[in-house]
Amino acid sequence: MSKAQENIEKKALLKKRVIKEHLTALGFLTPNITGFMLFTLLPVLASFILAFSQWDILTPPKFAGFANFIELMKDKLFWKYFLNTLFFMLGIPFSMAVSLSLAMLMNNKLKGIVIFRTIYFLPVVSSMVAVALLWRWIYNPDFGLLNSFLRMVGFRNPPQWLSSTVWAKPAIMLMWIWKGAGYNMLLYLAALQGIPQQLYEASSIDGATSAQRFWHITFPMLSPTNFFIIIMGIIQGFQAFGEIYVMTGGGPAGSTTTIVYYIYNNAFQWFKMGYASAIAWFLFLMIFVATLLQWKYAGSKVEYSVG
């Protein structure tokens, strides 16, 4: 057999092997691709079409052009709930501060510290519904744990919390901070352990105080983690729904209704599927723009440690 024929056979075998590997990979990916097509891509395309239609589920959809988006711009309730959603996002910096404080405490090499890390992370892996019901009991105005404590220390008329238009939003924000602090704590903990110790040693030699080391070394080196947490916090904040559904049902007087909750009401309470889809796409646009702005203005200030 000539050398040329051997090369041809080797190329043919290699081609068959590559095709076999590709088919094997496709076989493993097929269930995921099928699930994505059926439960993500097709619903997204359907919602885009419905955004330009009027559909009450009971009758066939009717093309409405931009009528849903024009109605959205004039909808005072939507803008009220949009402001509610933005208000909830004010809890992001507080959550970051709590998580960073916990991470700095958990970064010490003490006996049994892993147990405390696990305890602080437990709310993250707990069921959202269970956590919401727990905090609903804590906020109960008559026999809840929080008001019982306040009465014990001298408050005769503690807040009604979830029944108050003033206190309902801060109450839910506090619950969010408690539930999410453990996750962000682990992110900060990993970032803290990745900061080169030589920087702290050099600053100590130069006589830097603990506060100076934090503001000039620790905090700047945490900028990638801060950047990630802020972006994810904004995305999750725009999609707030589950806890509010369980704890307040959007009340009182719509004070805790968010954009996603308004989408739910339009779609499954009032059967305005077209209008709900238009709100959903407007929400997507807001999340997309907010993320782009973060990448443009905050991403350029991120500092990455080397070695």
C-alpha cells in the first residue's frame, strides 16, 4: 500500500471518529436543547407575538399593533409599581454591607468557623415559601416574634408591618437581606481569600491602620465581586414576585406590588395576556439597559488582582 493511500485511509478514519464524537455530543445535548426549545424559546417567541395582540384566553388573539405599549405608557398603576420595584432595590447596598461584614467575620481561622458559615448559608437553600411564611409569622402584629419583643422592651404600639403601607416594603426588604446574605457572604469570602497577603504585610510595614487597609486594599480588590452582586441584585430585583405573593399579595393598597406581580395579575387574574406580554418585554428592555449601563460605567472601574 502506497503512502498516499495510507494518508487517505487515516483521514477517512479520523473523519469517521470526528463525526461519531459529534453525534455522541449531540445525543447528550438533545434533551437540553429540546427542553430549551419547548419551555424557553417557544414561550418567548409566543409572548413577543402576543405583545402586539389582544387575547383573553377564551377568544382567538386579535392583532392590536402597538396598542398595548401605548396603553403601558399611559398606565399610572404600572409606573406606581415600577417605583415600588425600584424602592425594593434600595436594599441591595444594605444586603452587600451585611454580607461583607459576615464574610470578614467568617474569614478568621477559628475552631468551628465552618459551622457558622453553614448556619449563615442555610436561609439561601431554604424554600422560598417556607421562609416567606416564617417571616409572615414574625411580622404578625398580634403574636409575632418581632412585635412581642418590641412590646417587651417598651413599645406600646409597634408597627403593623405587612398591613402598613409605610412598613410593608421595608419589612420585605429585611427578609430579602436575611435570606440572601449567606450567598453573597460566600462570594465575598472567596474574594477575600484571593487577596494577596503581601499587600497587607506591606501596608502594615508602612503603618497603615485597619480602616486604611480596608478602603485602599480590601474594598478595591473586591470590585469584581461587588460588580457581580450589583448586576445580579438588579436583575433579581426587577423579577421580585414569590415572597410578595406569599407575604402580602401585593398589598396593602398595592404598596408592595412589583412589575412581575402586575404581569401576573394581568395574565392570570384579568386574562389580559397581550398586555401582560407587553409589560414583560418592557421589563426585559429595562433589565437589558440597566445591565448595559452597569457594564459601561461600573465595569471599567473593576480592579482584578494578579497572582
